[in-house]
Amino acid sequence: MGQENKTQTWVSEFILLGLSSNWEMQVFLFVLVLTMYLVTLVGNVLILLLIRLDSRLHNPMYFFLSVLSFVDLCYSNSFVPQMLAHLLSARKSIPFYSCVLQLYISLTLGGSEFFLLGAMAYDRYVAVCHPLRYTVIMHGRLCLGLAAGCLGAGFTNSLMETIITFRLPLCHNTIFFQRPLCQNVLNQFACEMLAVLRLTCVDISFNKVMVAISGFLVIMLPCFLVVFSYARIVAAILHIRSAQGRCKAFETCASHLTVVSMCFGTAIFTYLRPTTGSSAEQEKMVALFYAVVTPMLNPLIYSPWNKEVMHALRSLLGKFSEKR
């Protein structure tokens, strides 16, 4: 028992290895990530402003899009500012409780986004398959309830995952346990659940089971809803006689389907495959994708496909130019 206690400890901070140890590469990554971060801020804030200011966008589809943009903004801000600071720092550290908070926030927002994409798929199903009853079915209280439920499910799942992750002791005797890193060194640019679990010196079979269950609930359930909704949507589109009608119905779903394929495909590849096939570098790239790339791409994907958003943008720019 004495030896076991010496091999388990709690830490006051974590050291992050980051994306690269090469200075020139870190400077390049700083410029690249900063550019993408600014595009993320401008794109998502612009979508929120357009939906807020243009009354023609006050409908369920754009309500969910505004919630998604808000979630993307918060998700990006939970990672990127720290990442930018660390790219220009020699010592990349994060206090223990800041790491806990960062993991909790990222899991909350990530899970909420998956549920939101499922709710948006249901919204598109109602719009295409029941267009005459769309406003009756997708009324304001239902939309608010779906959005609150998505965020609540994300909070609940994140709380459970964070508690069972950080209640585990970390290894102190790294040679005895044949671990390549010190007890508080994370091979990540931020606090990520799988990276923290790699530092534990106890059996994590229970955690692996919980990750699998969580992955099924947070990823696969919304994915099933998306698949069901789009199966019905495709069937409805095929029954539309006019080519113009089919094209219009497809346009209402194309941007959402692109985001869904991108997000769910990456998540399934990362969290629902055998753990023996995963590596720290692959998990690092996936975390980078969700922290930087996805929040930037969402407004870029939705806006060009959506004529109403582009029309609202032109109207806003027109009003701004007239005032000048």
C-alpha cells in the first residue's frame, strides 16, 4: 500500500506539449490559427447580428442557426486564446482547476452542438415534409424547449465525464508504469479528456465504458435522428414533380447536411472506434479541427448556400453605406 500511494498523486498544474516544439512552426501556426480565429469571430458574430436585425430571418431555422453560432463562438473562445498565447510561450502550462473548467466547457459545448444538429435536422424535416404546418409544429415554445434541452443534455453529459475523469489519481512513478511522459504533461494543446486519462495509473476500464456510452448518447442518438430525418426528406423530395421544387428543397438542407457530415464523421472516427487504434497525435488533430476549423467553417458553409442570409447581408451593407 505504501508503494501504491507513492505512485499516485494530484497535481497543481498541467504542462501542455502543444502542436509543435519548432519555433518557426509555432510562429507559422500562430499566424494561421489567429487568422482562422478572426474569421470565426467575424463570421459567427455577423450571423448573429443578421438574424437579430433582419425580421425576415425570425423563424425556427435561423433561431437554431443563431444558437449554433453562439455555441461555436463560446467553444472557440474556450480553446483558441490560450492556444495563441502558448504558441508564443516557452512554457505552456495551465492550472489544474483551469484545466477542469476548460474540459467541462468544451465537453458541454461539443455535446450541445451534436444535439443542436439533430434538432436542426428535425426542423428541416418538418419544413420539407410538412410545409403547410411548419409554423404550427415549430412554434416558439418548442424551439426554445429544444434549444434548452440540447444545452441541458450537453451540461449533464459534460458534468458526468469531467467528474469521472478528474477523480482518478495520476501516476508519479513513470518508469515503473512504463509511461513516456511525466505525471502532469499532456500531449495536447489544451485539456482534453483522452489525454488526461492517459496519465492515470489505475484501471480505467470503467472510464472507457462511460466514454463509449457517452459517445453513443451524445453522437449516435442525434446521428440517428439526422439519418431518419433526411431519409424522410429524400423520400419527400423525390415525390416533388418540378425540378425547381426539388432544387429549392435540396438547397434548404444542403448546408446543414454538409456540417452534419463533417462533425459527425470526425466524432465517430475519434470516439467510437477501438481505443487501440487511436493515437495522441490523431486526437490532437481532431481537437484542433473542432476548436478552430469547425467554428470557422459553419458560417462559411451556411451563408453562401442561403439566399436569405446573403440578401440580409446585402441589405445591412446597403444601410451602412447610406448612413456614411
